[in-house]
Amino acid sequence: MRARLIQIGNSRGLRLAKPLLEEAGLADEVEIRAEAGALIITAVQSPRAGWAEAAAKHGASKLIDPPSNTKFDEEEWTW
């Protein structure tokens, strides 16, 4: 697919077709990096992506401290 760079203020922009964005799995925020003669656009990864799965592999017995209620849990929090 070819596209033209468009003027946006002092910058240049690129319009990407919706089907192309959907196929690539790109949402509202992306990571962009430059390489020789190319711009690489990738989906933003959640900072803690995969943490729950990694912790589950170790099991609850590997936690540093057992969970405990605080004053907030006992007096202020309501479900």
C-alpha cells in the first residue's frame, strides 16, 4: 500500500486505512522507532503485561509475605 505524507503544522502525518490498522492490531497508541530507511510502528505493550502469568507459575507459597488486612480494609472499604 502506498500513502502520501501530509502537512500537519510544522510536521508531516500519515493516514492509515482502518482495515490495515485492524489487521495489524493497532489501537489508539503505538510505539514508533526509526531504522535505516524505515519507520517501525508497533502496538504499545502494557507495562505489566505477563506479570500475572509469571506470578502464577511460582504459586502463592512463593509470596514474600502472606496477605494481611489493613485498617483501611477493615474499617473503610466497602464492597
